[in-house]
Amino acid sequence: MSSDRAVVDHPTSWPAREVTPLDDATLRRVDAWWRAANYLAVGQIYLLDNPLLAEPLHRDHVKPRLLGHWGTTPGLTFLYAHLNRAIAERAQSTLYVTGPGHGGPGLVAAAYLDGTYSEVYTGITQDSEGMRKLFRQFSFPGGIPSHVAPETPGSIHEGGELGYALSHAYGAAFDNPDLLVAAVVGDGEAETGPLATSWHSNKFVDPLSDGVVLPILHLNGYKIANPTVLARIPEDELLDLMRGYGHTPYVVSGGFDDEDADVVHRRMAEVLDEVLNQIAEIKQAAREGRLTERPKWPMIILRTPKGWTCPPVIDGKQVEDSWRSHQVPLASARDTDEHLQVLEGWLRSYRPEELFDATGRLDDDIASLAPIGDLRMSATPHANGGLLLRDLQLPDFRDHAVDVPTPGATMAEATKVLGEWLAGVVERNPDNFRIVGPDETASNRLQAVFGVTDKVWNAELRPGDDNLARAGRVLEMLSEHQCQGWLEGYLLTGRHGLFSCYEAFIHIVDSMFNQHAKWLKVTREIPWRRPIASLNYLLTSHVWRQDHNGFSHQDPGFIDHVVNKKAEIVRVYLPPDANTLLVTYDHCLRSRDLVNVVVAGKQPAPTFLTMDQAVAHCARGLGIWEWAGTEERGEDPDVVLACAGDVPTLEVLAAADLLRRHLPDLNVRVVNVVDLMRLQDEREHPHGLSDREFDTIFTPDKPILFAYHGYPWLVHRLTYRRTGHANLHVRGYKEEGTTTTPFDMVMLNDLDRFRLVMDVIDRVPHLGTRAAELRQEMVDARLRAREWTREHGEDIPEVRDWVWPDVGETGTEVGGPQGGRVSGASATGGDNE
Amino acid sequence: MSSDRAVVDHPTSWPAREVTPLDDATLRRVDAWWRAANYLAVGQIYLLDNPLLAEPLHRDHVKPRLLGHWGTTPGLTFLYAHLNRAIAERAQSTLYVTGPGHGGPGLVAAAYLDGTYSEVYTGITQDSEGMRKLFRQFSFPGGIPSHVAPETPGSIHEGGELGYALSHAYGAAFDNPDLLVAAVVGDGEAETGPLATSWHSNKFVDPLSDGVVLPILHLNGYKIANPTVLARIPEDELLDLMRGYGHTPYVVSGGFDDEDADVVHRRMAEVLDEVLNQIAEIKQAAREGRLTERPKWPMIILRTPKGWTCPPVIDGKQVEDSWRSHQVPLASARDTDEHLQVLEGWLRSYRPEELFDATGRLDDDIASLAPIGDLRMSATPHANGGLLLRDLQLPDFRDHAVDVPTPGATMAEATKVLGEWLAGVVERNPDNFRIVGPDETASNRLQAVFGVTDKVWNAELRPGDDNLARAGRVLEMLSEHQCQGWLEGYLLTGRHGLFSCYEAFIHIVDSMFNQHAKWLKVTREIPWRRPIASLNYLLTSHVWRQDHNGFSHQDPGFIDHVVNKKAEIVRVYLPPDANTLLVTYDHCLRSRDLVNVVVAGKQPAPTFLTMDQAVAHCARGLGIWEWAGTEERGEDPDVVLACAGDVPTLEVLAAADLLRRHLPDLNVRVVNVVDLMRLQDEREHPHGLSDREFDTIFTPDKPILFAYHGYPWLVHRLTYRRTGHANLHVRGYKEEGTTTTPFDMVMLNDLDRFRLVMDVIDRVPHLGTRAAELRQEMVDARLRAREWTREHGEDIPEVRDWVWPDVGETGTEVGGPQGGRVSGASATGGDNE
Ligand SMILES: Cc1ncc(C[n+]2csc(CCOP(=O)(O)OP(=O)(O)O)c2C)c(N)n1
Ligand SMILES: Cc1ncc(C[n+]2csc(CCOP(=O)(O)OP(=O)(O)O)c2C)c(N)n1
Ligand SMILES: [Mg+2]
Ligand SMILES: [Mg+2]
């Protein structure tokens, strides 16, 4: 895993093996490895010093603050030990996903026993001094976090926010036909919504071209302070549930009532071999074309006591096999001699002297349990996806340029044009690019991709099904959580993709975005983590054009949410037309370690910039549209009309047109912003404009009217330090809306052309009285426009048919429905067509 | 439902009835009612005029923009018709929850047929003119939305964002022992995470004291553009899944291949009677104490063609029983005569002349299918919860006051103190107050409530289980979605509650909050909707004290998310100590139609205000803490130190202490903000301070240093219009963190006392050179504090043991662990204890 070693993937042929009971030597090895991992985990939670218990435990050896989670750990290490045995025997490339990521000590211990930890953190050596540091650093200031964090080798999954273990696991498995992903799901975690639906991922995996996810439900019975639902329903119900999810469940249960661990080891090993053989058989059948229907993939239910092997009862209270073992079972370890002895007894129960020699080195025989090299789960390159990352082959977006003889002359559906280019991306990258979406890829107008690929569907297929197949580049399930989780897993293992979503409902994954952004932020500070492809959003069916729906579908706030994260990580783009969208997306798909949020329209709309102009405009991130303004070179403008987003841009241009016709002497500057982060201070964001540049473009002292796609406060938040901020007036979405016409929507939120003209009149000094008649006309125009909608149910022709005046009669249309004049119905119609 | 009618709840005894095949007259009535509803639904989507088809359909009768969703509608009306028959016979109080809320036309039609629509919207009469208006207004500017929105009588569930049908349904059923909630779940909706876990709600419902949810999975096979997973797995898998979820599934399938609807009606009626009888039997058993285990509640799977009864094929493409019927099947209705005829044929296929007389009145016999009065599902008072709302009986929070001899003298865990008061709330309101939380109620220190109630648990109970019982006031499941959905359903049906959650993970329900806030905003404009209790959040285990976890658990951004919604709806409180938390929560539980976000600490922290002071402080929403500052009355302060949040308040006070000791001549004003919305402009928010008042408190021209709990930009966003904004400098969380000590966390984010002192020195004019030594000391103090943590793993005593100087030796402690000195371990310990 260290970055200078050659990376070799280990394709396997998914061999089947005879299932024989564990021989005694292997059994001893498995158990010893497990004890070693548990010992190291307990050591991390409690010990500052005396790592090998070479001397009697003293109060000062114990950390003053005891932080971390024990309860889940012994189950995680148990599974790791058994997987080590099985995958080493089969040389099976395996990624381990830890749902209950709070079990950090267990996974750190495993990586340490694997040797990986000392390879990437050379100071943490495999001797007693290294072990001392390993213990000390855990949950310690300046040390490592308590979770299976980016710092943990072998992890793509922090697990702090529960619920995404399976969708991450499937994301990792897609297009990795030789990879096994062992995904542990906490039984508490299984109660979360995202996890509950993610079992159905098995309908979206292709047995031939994808890897295999082995879900392991860790039924330790408890969560923080309660039993879990799945542990407290009759076993036949639980088995029905798993069968209902399309799995063949295998139960391993043990460790209760002082049952000898060896018995449980034997049971586990047998089931694991059986399950791996069953997987091998499915894989074989797939390769031989013998699979006629979706396999009922095996899964394992592991029922063991929470906190297994810790002191069963402390201070008279049940701890092992209880929620009380969740965090630090013996929080009072330092407080009394008695408690200290309980801790020492617990540690010694793992018989460290049998596991490590006096120098702290793991016994060779025990170490031999694990696979070697990149086959170690802690060292798999799949968990450091950047190592495997290949650049995308991108078609030239210029080939998809919308022809723009004069600004605004050509109507195009931006996302539809993008879709045509994306079809080229799909074609050129048949195994490392995926598009995910919650049943909206076509609704979002990316249907051109279905010319070259299909939607994956491993549930029942019927004659007449459109664009569904056992394999394909598009993943659609009505779960934004699944889309996000799958894509994250796919990116984290070194591939590329994008998530297209209704703008409003992307809030469903706010918290998942948080976790991914945090992951990226931390990985940037970890030298051995290699950059991965960015997480790209395409948000469309946006707030201004939710014609079929209404208020519940109007929310542009994801941008606000995103900009709270570290500036180095987030980018927000609002391309005003089809050509700028193409340029933007080309840029996004080339970027690394970012989250790119792109908001774009799907309805027919004017294209303003030629491709050359679009390239320049996007490179700048914002720019003055001289052709749209009326300023005289060399003179100061009287007012700046700024816009960001397709609909605001249209309204600003229409306002500029009104101003040029009615107030020809007014010097109007029109500025369009594509890259929202340009507004921010250069000290705050790497894309930020210098104050000097900002002042030049927006003026330090003239009224700035900003028509913004989303909530207006965001623009203030980004610009409050700018010289001219006191002159900045922002119009945007102010949470007014319903099912109505597009222009009624902008009027409801005071973002319409007429209102903007009024704003100019109200704000440009000395204009007021001179332009009083025009202002009154604008008031009347709003009324007239509103009344028209009430009467006719569509927008007034003077608005609907408005085109940028230079267009004249040369207007053409590209990508619009059926060519020709855009009828009201079809322009807003057919999300499902 | 109209507000001046007396509200009567209809308790039933859940009668069982003999299951007999539908007699022919009833069958005809059911079918006619269904056809009438479908006719009205199609009319709403397409027609501007000619509602009864009195004349041949003309192009101008058709809306220019065709908006809405047909596909789901016939299934929704089918179920409504059958429920009408069954609940009328049993006089069963019933609430209908429409998962696929895009089926608005169906539910509006039902309410119109019920007569409810004309009662609440008196202009929409039950005659042809009323019908014309009904059709016209749908998805029309100035009309009604396309969804089952707040405007729709009988609805508590907009259904725009899919996934919450069942959690809302269960929320409505809790503590309504006589209520049946029929909850339709779309098969696409069933793919969402929240819906997938919400089936398990049946483990949290008490057969005796709660109502009954009857889930109906609407398996119409398709979503927007794809088949659905549940429709494309073998039926035995689907049945296993439902059994696994703990249900007894009943399948009704029909309407395919031109099957006569009558056959399907008979099947449906029989199953419905059987299911209601089974429910009656369970209820009976519960009342008689015969239930020994959780009943396997029945649920229905209704498999019918999507778009059932629309033209099967249009322009050569399959529409009925296909995703193509999802939205507007005949988007081109106006375009050609042929298409117009298809539409007319479709409308006439419902034989409107048999359903309505020439004046447009529904045939009496058909109308008699529905129940009457409040038993009409469209008129149930449970769907207009404000009608049923009773004020909470609140204990006097003063009885729980923490005694504060001098400011900061008493340590208390704020949420623990709140918990003691909440126990009193629980006691006094045994059937209309609930606390929900994702397995964190005790971790969030509200454990006192378990002295008076239990957590509901209708899964298996075992000896040794703590505070679990078949009935109780606390609902805990590891799903923030479930918590939010349950509570929403509970509030919308006229009850009270609060949701306690880790601050970071409340983002999981960002989008659900959006929908609820939007619902509240709209209901405020609907005269017949009565105010309901506010949605109260208690966010704790907050960003500054996630000692056991780390970066993934640190996110104070929910506040930012919330303030994007309408100002009338949202309130944000950051009480600095236990007493102010008590006052705040008393206020929140009395409020109506709001979302109250309260962020508070759970760790031992000083209490600054006596209860009298706390009451005054909270009434003002913010205030100068004269005792903490050093300003001379009558003089201008040199600097304002402002704070919001418990940890920032502590740091500001410690900084004020340093300043008073080292720069005794500096006039320091200390301001604490509890009600964050006070910062906003009075034109923007009802709680906003006037500019005048703001200037008085914060000064128009002195440096203001604001130590804020969350992302610092929010304070700028709220105050950018204020006179002194240019002098405002905000410190807050800037996305730096890991598992470390509390003081290291504030240092990482430059919010610590030493940094604040440096900020003062850097910002107060002329102080710089005079205070250079102090500044240097502060730099050193930070280094010293950091090094101490690296060495000892806990915070340096000078910081950890700092108390407000007036406290001297009189410091006492209330509610802290075990009384006495707070040890590092226990102060941060035991989330699960
Ligand atoms: C979404 C989410 N909500 C709440 C939490 C707080 N939390 C941390 S661990 C835990 C219990 C987890 O239980 P389980 O999945 O059974 O894990 P295990 O028993 O293996 O520790 C909870 C609720 C969380 N991490 N994520
Ligand atoms: C969370 C969410 N994601 C996406 C959508 C967009 N959407 C609207 S309707 C629909 C399909 C719903 O299918 P189903 O639940 O089967 O309803 P029905 O077939 O009855 O229309 C989708 C994906 C949504 N409303 N909510
Ligand atoms: Mg568990
Ligand atoms: Mg459906």
C-alpha cells in the first residue's frame, strides 16, 4: 500500500474448496490471532504504557480519559481472523467494510498485526515501543481518531454515521469482478433507513462483471443503550427477512453462557467455507453462462454477545452481552485498585505472553494466518482507490457544441446536450465510469446515454422493458441514499462517476455528503492516500422549473449546505446554458478529490455563448457579457446586473433588454457567474477573486443587482467582505412557490425581469424620478403577466416568446422537442418521456 | 372539518363482521364511486371547461399545459372506494395516508365526492360550475398544487418527497387507540431507505393503547421510468420480505389483460373485510389481555396495472401497465384531433352520465357508499390535528432551577437538568406527549424520564432489559428518519413531542425538516387548518463535545439549513446553561406551528444565571452580562465580546477574565445570545432586533468579537445589514476536528480564550503595542495547552479547572456525576451509562 510499491491486483478464479473442519493447528492460529487483536484493541482503549504487561498494571499506565468503543470490537476482530484464514487459503482479493466504524481499535489492531500499519506509519514499529505508541495514540490528542477513519489502512468507510456499509460495499464491488467485499453490518445500523434498503443492492450487481458482496449481519444484540430490533424478532422472521431481501442466510451463533470460543471458531470456519464455495459456484455458473436468474447470494448472520470476552459483570452490572459494553466498559479503571485489577485481569485473559515475544513481536506462526502483500485486507489497493485510478477517456466536448450564431439565438435543453457528450464518455470508459440516479436519468434528460448502454437490472426482466439489462453503466433505484452510497464506494475504490438528481431531493443525502467531504479533507493530509476522482453532482429539475410538482420540490439549499465544508474540497457551478454546461462537466470529470456541485436546466432555453466563449467564460469562472450590457468602454457603469444560474441569467438579460430600450443612456454592466466560489475571498477559497479583481468587475461603489439561482443570503455570505458589499442587492428564491408557470414562479420570488428593472430604478442614484413612468409600467407588466397566467394557464406571450433582441428572426433550435416551435405543454412536459 | 363544527371523535369497538361476498348493489356502488373519482381526476389533469362533457370535447376545453400524475391515481381511488365501503359499514374512524402524494387529483376527487371539498372551499360547489372550477384550478396558476398538499382535506402527508408514508402513519396511530390508519406505499417509494426501515414500526406500536396502521403496498409495477424492485422479485420473496418485517401479507391482484374490474372489486372487498376482522380480533385480544406476543399485523399487497383504465396504447406505445402512464399519458391531447378523441374516449369510458346528473350532482346512491360526517376520510379531524390539540400540562420549570449563588458557581449537565423537568411533563401528559430519539435518549442525558416512563418495545423482552415495555412515552429506534417521521405524524394529528438527537446526525433528516417546514408555511395560509404543536429539536452531543467520536460527529450546520426556511416558521436557541435551557424548552413546548431548534450541552458546565436572570435573559433573547464585563456605565465599551452556545460562552468568559486581569482599563462588554434570530433584521425575522437596539447593544463602531457555536459565516449572514457589521469578527467551527480534548477542539478552531484575547488585542485600536506582551503570553499559553494535551491526554489544569473568578471557593455541583470533583474520565465518559 505504501505509495512506492508496485500495485498488483490479484485476479482469482474464485476457487471452490472442500469444506473440512478446521484442523487444530489452524484453529489455534485463528484463536490466537483473534486474542492478539482483542488484546491490542483493549490496550488502545486503556493503556498509556506497559503495553506487554511486563510489569504489574499501575494506575499511571491507564489513560486519564478513556475514549472509544469496545462492544463491537471482538465481533469485528473475530470476522477479520476468520476471513484471514479463508482468503489466504484461496488467495482471494478482499476488501473489508466495517459498518460499525466505531470499532476503530479492532481494525487498527488488525492492520498492525498484518504489518501494514508499520509500513505506512513507520514510527509505529512491531515491537514493544511501537505497541506502546500504538496504544497511546488512540483517541489521544495529536494521535488517531476513535473510528475506522481515513487514517486506518484498509478502510474506505469511516462508519461514524451508520447506515452506508452495504451501499459502499456494492459500490466497491461494481466492475471489480474478482473482488470479494466482506461487509459487516451492525444490528443497530441495520435499523437505519439507508441500510434497510441497501440489501436490495443485490438486484443491481452482475454476477459476471461485478465483484461479490458478502453481507455479514453482526447480531450482537445491542446498540448504544437498547437491544436491536433484528436481535429481538423470532429467528424465522429474521430468516424470512433476509430471504425476502433475496439472500440465502447462514447463521453462526455462539459465545453465550461461557461457550468455548473454539466451538464457535469451528462453526464459523465451516460456514465461511461453505459460503465462499457457494459464491465460487455462482461465479462459475455466471462465467459459463449457466445463470438464468438472479442468484440468491449467501449472507451470514453472526450472533455473538456484544463485548464478547470483556468482564461479564462489573460492579454488579451485566456488561458483556449487554448494551453496557458499547463504549468503555470499565470507565472507572483508574479509580480504584479493584477496578484496575479487573482491567489487568481482562488484558491478561488474552494471554499476551503466548502472542508476542518479549520484544513485542507477534509470533510467526500466528502471523502466518494472514495473507501476504496486497492480499492483506489492510493493504488492499482497493481501499486506497487512487492507486488504481485511471484517467477517463473524454470525448471532445466541442463536438457537441450548440451552434450560437448570435447570443441566445439557439434553444437547447442543457442536460440533454450534456447527455449526448456523456454517451461518448460511457462508450470510451466501459468499465470505470457509472451514472447513478433515483429513477430520473431520463427525466433529467440524459437519455442519450441509453443509446450506448443500459440500466442495470438483475431483478425480473419483461418483454417491452426499456434499456434494462443485466449489466450497464447506469444505476437507477428510487433511493438517493443508495445512489450516493454506491457512487462513493465506486469512487473510493478508484473509479469515476456522476450522480444526477432532482435539486430539491439531494438534501436527502446532506449527511452522506458531509461524511464524504470530511473523508476527502482528511485524506488530503495523509501522505499514503492517493487522490481519487471527484464526486460529481448534476442537479437539475431545479427550483425554478418544477412545473409538474410544486413547493415540496423546490429547494436550492444544497449549495448552502455544501459551502460549509472545507473550501479546498467543494466547488459549485451554475452554467447558464448548454455550452457552458459541457465545459463545466468536462472540467469536473478531470478533477480529483473534490465535490463538484453543478446545477443546470433541463428545459429548452437559449444558448448564449459560442463554445469558444464558453471555454473562456468557464476558465475565468465569471465574466462581463459586454454584448448584453450598454456600458461604454472607458466609462464607469451606472449599475451592475449580475446573475448566476440559467433562469436568473434569462431574467437579467430580459431586464437588460428592457433597460436598453427604455433607458438607453444608462450604463448597464452585465456579469455572469458560473463558478460561485469566485465570489468568495481569495483567502477563504482557492477559487476566490482578489479584492482588486472583484472591485474591477463589480465596482466598489455602484449598485450591484444580483439575480441568483438559490437562497439570496448565500451571495451575501460569500461577499460580505467585499468593498462594494453595502451596494449589493440580491434576488433569489425566498421560499415561495407552488405548481404554477415558470414566469409566475420567478415573480413570486421577485426575481423577474420587471422587478429587476424596478430594482435598478430604485437603486441607481437620481434615476428614480426620471424613470418613474417606466417603474410604473413594470408594476403593470407584472400584474398583466400574473393575470394572464390566471386566465390562460400559461405565461404571457411577451414573456414566453421573448428572445434576446440581437437574435431577430434567425432563431434556431437544437435539442428541443420535435424541433420547431416549443409548445407550452411539451416544454414543461413529460418528465417520464 | 370546517372550524365551526363541533369535533367529535368516533371511538369504535373495532367490530368484526362476517365476510360475505359483495352484494351486487354494493359492488355497483363501489365501482361507480371509483369511476366517478377517476373521471374527476382525469378531468382535473386535462380539462379547462366542459366538465360533464355536455358537448363534444373541443381543443379549447383542454388545458394548454398538462401537469400532474395519472399513473398512481386509479389505485389510490380504488382503495379509497373500498375503504369507504368497509369503514362506513363499521363506523370505523380512519385516516388515509397517501404515500405517492403525486396522486393529488385522486385525493382531491375523493374529498369532492365526500362533500368535504365544498365544505372547506365553498366556491367549489357540487354542481357543474363547481366541477369546472375544480378541474380548472388543478395545477393551474392561482389554483391548487398537483400533490396531496396541505390544501387537500384529509391529508397530513404531502408525499412529494417519497419515503415517509409509514412513519407518518404510525405517528398518527400512536395514542389513538380507536384510529385506523390506511397507509398506501408506492412500490417505488418502497425502495427508499426511510420507507424500507419503517415497516419495523410495528415493533413500536402497542395493540392496546395505540391505533392500527394498515400498510397497503401499491404494487403498480412502475415508478417514473423503470419497473420497481418489489414488483420484479418472485412473489414468494416478496411475501417472505413482508413476513420478515413482521406482517401477515394479503395479496390482491388484478386488472391485467382486460380483466373485468368487478372481479377485482370482489377480491378486494373480501380481503379488506378479512383484514379488518383480523385487526378486530387482535384488538379484542389486546383488550382482554390475551395477547402474549407481538401480533403479526396484516398488510395488503395490491397488484394492479399502473395507470389502470387509461388508454392502453397511445401512438403505438404501451401506456397502461407501464411507466409511461406515470405523469400525463397523453401530453399531446391538444395537438391533433386524433389525440383529442383519445382523451374524450377515455373520459367517456367512465360513463359520467351515470355518475352525475345534468347539474353535475353526484348520484345519491353512489354518494351513499361513503361514511358521513367526521367519519369521512377527507373530513377526519385527525388530519387537521389542531382541532384535537390540547395544551400540555407543564410543571413549573422553576422547581428544577439550578441554584446559582454567584455566576458560574454551580456545575450542571444542562440536558440532565432538562430531563428532570421533562419527567414531569411526561407524568402530567400521559397520552399526548412523546420523546423520540435514535438510541440516544440516555446518552443525551435525559435518563430521568425513565423514572416515570419506559421506552416502547414490542419486540422480544428479556429479563434484565432496562426501561423497555409494551407501552411508554419514549420511542427509540436507530433511525433518525423514523424518529422524525413518527414525531411529524404525531404532531400533525394534534399531539406534542420532542426529538433529541446528536447534533451532527440531525442532517440525516434535513430533507424531512424541509418538507415539514414547507407544510407549516402553507398551512398558515389555509384558514381551515388549525395550528399544531411545534416540532422541537434538542440537539446535543454537539460539535464541541464529541469526545468519544471525532470529525464525523462534528457538524453544527443544521442551524444553517434551518434558517433558509421561512422566517415565520423557524426558531433557533442556544441556551448557555441549564437554567436558560429550562426556560427555553418551556417556551418551545408552548409554541405552535414552529420548528424550534435548541442546541445544548450534556457535559458538566457552569451555570451562569439564576432562574430569575435566565427568565429575563430568554425573554429578551440576548443580553449584556454586566457582571462579566468591565465597562463603566455611561461610557462606551472598547470592545464587545459576544457569544452564543455553551462552549463559546465559557471561552468568552474565560477571555473576559484574562482581559480584566491583564488589561484592567479596557472597557469590555460581554453579550450573550440565546435566541439566534434576534441577530437578524426585524424586517427579515419576527424576532429580529431593530437596528437601533442592535446598535445600542453591539455598538455601531466598536470591534465586536463573536464566539459562535457553529459555522461562523452564519452570523455574518444574519447581520450583514447591521451598522457595525464591518467591525464584526466571528469565531466558530471551521471544520477542524478529530478525537481530542475539549480545549484542543476549541483551539483547533481558534475559538479558545487565548485566541479571543489575541483577537481583542489585534482589533481594539491602539491596543496592539501596549498589549504586545500579553499577546505573546497568549501565544505561549496556546502552545503550552496543546503540549499538555499531547503529554497527558487531557486538558491543562489552568484551563480545565478555570472557574469564573467570583466563584472563589464556593463552587458547588448539581447533577454532575457522583457529585464531587469531576474527573476527566467521567466528565467525558459513558455515553451509554
Ligand atoms: C446514523 C447514526 N445515528 C446514531 C449514531 C450514534 N451511534 C453510534 S454507535 C450506535 C449503536 C450502533 O449499534 P450497532 O450497529 O448494533 O453496532 P455495535 O453493536 O456493533 O456497536 C449509535 C446509535 C450513529 N453513529 N449514526
Ligand atoms: C425521495 C424522492 N425521490 C425522487 C422522487 C421523484 N419521483 C416522483 S414520483 C416517483 C416514482 C414513484 O413511484 P411509486 O412510488 O411506485 O409511485 P406510483 O407508481 O404509484 O406513481 C419519483 C421517483 C420523489 N418524489 N421523491
Ligand atoms: Mg449491535
Ligand atoms: Mg409504482
